[in-house]
Amino acid sequence: MFDEILRRMREKVTSLQYVMTLHAEEEMNDDNLTIYDIQKSILTGDILERQKHKVTVE
């Protein structure tokens, strides 16, 4: 399952068919990362685990 997701993500990066949100850009700046760092990570990295959103009750 993750292989197919990663393949599709790589296709989008290679063909520049993606949108970087303002929130993502802010997070990149906070971590001193560039769009090239993100692209390289997607093109050469692996998916290690799936993280689910935690629901907090107040």
C-alpha cells in the first residue's frame, strides 16, 4: 500500500504537479528546509510508518 502512495507522490514531484501550502512553507522555514530538501526526501526516501491524527478531548 505504501509503495503505491510513494510512487504517486514521486510522479507528482517529478512532473511538478503539487501545491505547497502556506502552513507547509512555514514549517519548512522553521526547520531551515527548502523545497529542494522536500523534493529530494520524497524522491529518495522511504515511508517508515503511518502516523494517525490524535483526537484530544477538552
